Amino acid sequence: MRREIDMTKYIFVAGGVMSGIGKGIAVSSIGRILKSKGLKVTAIKIDPYINVDAGTMNPVEHGEVFVTDDGTECDQDVGNYERFLGENIYDGNYLTTGRVYQAVINRERNLEYGGRCVEVVPDIPNEVISRIKKAGKKTGSDIVLIEIGGTVGEYQNMLFLEAARMIRLSHPKDVLFILVSYLPVPKKIGEMKTKPTQYAVRTLNSAGIQPDMILARSVISLDDARKKKISIFCNVSPKDVISAPDIDSIYEVPLNFEKENLGNRILNRLGIRKKTENDLKNWENFVEAIKTSKEIVKIGIVGKYFETGKFTLMDSYISVIEAIKHAAYLYKRKPIIFWLSADDFEKKPEKMKELKNYNGIIVPGGFGNRGTEGKIKTIEFCRKEKIPFLGLCLGLQLAIIEFAKNKCGIKNATSAEFAGKSKTAEKIIDAMPEQKVLLREKRYGGTMRLGAYNCAVKPGTIAFRAYGGKDSNVLIISERHRHRYELNNDYRDVLEKNGLIFSGINPEKDLVEIIELKDHPFFVATQFHPEFKSRPLEPHPLFKEFIRVAMK
């Protein structure tokens, strides 16, 4: 079937004034709008850091590490792309400075440049351009959205801006530039200021790029006076200055953009005919559920990656948070999320009784020994007091350790990750043989068990019911992983004899994927990360079941 659009179009989105103003949500929202008009859309994230990927970075510093189906450890914005587009994003859609330089250097070492002098410009931008075009071709997209990380004016993203400039030079009618910029309203002045945005546009101009549109982020909507001022000093039409005020839910952003006709303006600029009428009805219904849900469900997340000084950093668990929201709003419930420090439960056991104040408790993933005792005590309390519990990755490992200690009498039960050189430790959780080799050789980056693996779900279990299994046939599902340690199969018999149910098993390597308890309203833990596959219009089955039980 012949494509209606012969040339792929490219939309570059850069940020001005400061970081963290919502470029990723802007890209995701634009993608959702364009998809609603019948177009095939994909999104690319460019991160300016030297790291090859996000896998080795501390989540407190950088936020959550999102994992794709094909095992790429990437920036959390890729998670937003997947959630808004309702489609998987793959390895080719993720670029970092480290990846680009690594590819160019490898090519030079292999004499693929024919022995010539390899230079930063144009060879690095050309590699970026090649990857962008390859991603568009592989996905068969009409439009490729490219988010350039960081802020204009930073040294780190200059080469990516240069690549964007070069694409426009060769495809002037097929490229659009959008600047997401912040307009502060100083408290003592009480007036929205456009000057920082003017400087951001001038800085972008110095890189040879003139933005076609400006998404104006601020605490409130822009008035006509501010739009006119930005138009005059930034050389854009007033209609291309789109207001992007703070809102309660990120899922409202596409609807807010469409109020200013953003989608059609983009299509007109790129010379594209929309293939269908604007179809955001299901999205509108979801947003309506967010606005009208009154009854609350209180969920506690017991973690250690959200405290940074005097601030709470929610980005470390963003996929978990969004998965909770997706499931709660399906049932017309307003989720109230509480951040519970594992360290507090370790130091102040008397605080444990506060867990009864919540409808459900989640122990998410993580690494290292800090906070594990507090989490184990939390899990024990949830088990004994029949509080709905969902464990994710490390949450499963700690749930098994707790059960081994307190129900199987294995007092020295622990994980190889925490055991150190102890000779008496019972390593209930251990690394697989191939992982032990990697750890000895200190090969950490990109070497965990990553990406999608199959899981056979046992009939008659909570997990089987949650996933919609029927009859007595084993149900095969696929879920995403990010871990080095697994349940040591030598201990499976004793755990099972004492009442632990292994409801999900990886059929290829006979690894435990899901555990649960029988005489409990909801006590389920997974070795995989179900939160990575939850979408607004398709909540994840396990989160749906967790919230359904928690509502009671």
C-alpha cells in the first residue's frame, strides 16, 4: 500500500531558560495529537551526557531508568512517549553523546571512513542524522519527533542542534523547530516576564536555528499582550505561541494544546493532510475520569530513592506512580500516594503500625543494602495484617527473604547482593552463573537481565485471574526486566512447602517470575517490572487487580 506521505517529516523540540519544564510531556502530547489525526508517529530522545545509556546513573540524580522491550536502559521521557503514544519505543530511538561518539570511533577503527581525518563536525552530526533517519524508516513513521535534552546554550547539546540545523538545510520543507520555554512570574513583581524566552530564542538563533513555534510554559496561561510581545521579539506568529500553563494532570496537556489548534498548525506548516478527524475521544474520557473521581484510594510506596536534601524526588518511581494512576482512574478512584521511607521503619519500628492507614503498599525496585531491613519489616507487617501488597523486582526478592526468615525458619536468609563475605549467609537470592562472571569482571553497564522475557502463569492464581487467564491452560505473558539477582532454585521446595506460591515461571530458564500467598486478599510480587507496560488507556493487569482489592 503506497504511503500518502512520501517524505518523512521531522519535528525537533528543544528547551529554553531551564531544565525540567516538560519537553518530554510536550513531545508525548504532540505525538498523541498527531496520532489522533491518523498519522504514524514515533519519538526519539537525545540525551547530551557521555554515558552510553542511563543504566549506570543514580535515580536520585537523574530520575527513573526506563527499560524498553528490547532491553535498552534509557531516560524516563521514553516512558512518557510509550504511555502517550500507546506504542513501544525501541533502542534505535534513544541517543546519547556517549553512544554517538562510540559509534563514530568504532567506525574509524574499522577503517569505515577510508583513512581520512575524522572530525567532530560534520562526522558527529552526520552520525546523529543517520540514526534519526534510520529510526523513522524502521518504524515507517510519517513524522519523527526528536527531543533534544538539556537547555539551549549548554555546551553539551550544541552538536545535536548542529545536526538539526543540517537536516533542515537539506530538507527545508520537512523540518519544524519547537522551543519549549519558561516564562517566570516573580512573586514580588506579579507580572509574567518574556525576557528569558527572548534570550533563549536568541541563543537558538546563534546555533543557526529559528524556532517555528514556541510552547510557553508558565504557572498560568499567557495573555494576548505576552503572545504579541513574544511574537515581535522572537520572530514567530502570535498563533504559533502556544500557552502551556501548569495543570493538575499531565494527561490534560494534549487537550490544552488542541484548544489552540496546535495539531493542525503543525500539519499546515509541514504540508501534511490529516488522514482522519481528530480522534481524542478515549483520551478525553480518561481525563474526565481524572477530574471527576472523588473517592480516594491511599497507596504507600516504601522506597529509598525519593529523598534529596529537603525535597521529595518523585521521578525515581515515575512509572510506578503512573501505573497506579492508570488503574485507579479506571475504577473512578482518586489515588493519593504517600512516600514512606524504608530507613524510618528500620530506625523506628513503632512507625510500622502507620501502614494500616493505607489501602495498599508497594515495595518497588532498587539496588544496594540501604533500607532493606525496613522494607523486609514492612513486607512482614503487610503479610501478617492482610494489607494488600505489591512487590516489584527487589520487592519480590525481599518478600522471599522475609518469608524464608519468618515462615521457613531460615534465619540467615539474605541476598548475595547484601551478603558480602559472610560464610554463614543463606543466599536465598543469588546471581545467575553468567551474572557472577560479569560481576567478577566488573562489567556493569548494560549487562543485567534486561528487556522482555516470557512468563508462564499458573492457573487458579491471583496473577492468572488478573491477566485474564481462562480454563486450566497455562497463560504465557511477556514482561520487562532489569535485575541481576534471582530466587535460588535450591530453596524452592522448602519455600513452597511452607505456603509460598510460585505463580509465574520463566519457561526458558525455569526462573521464578511471580510469587503470591493464598490466604491473603492480595500479596503478589514480581521479578519483572509491570509498571513499564502500563498505559493510560490500558492499565496493567496486576496494578488493576491491586487497586481493585485495595479499594475494598
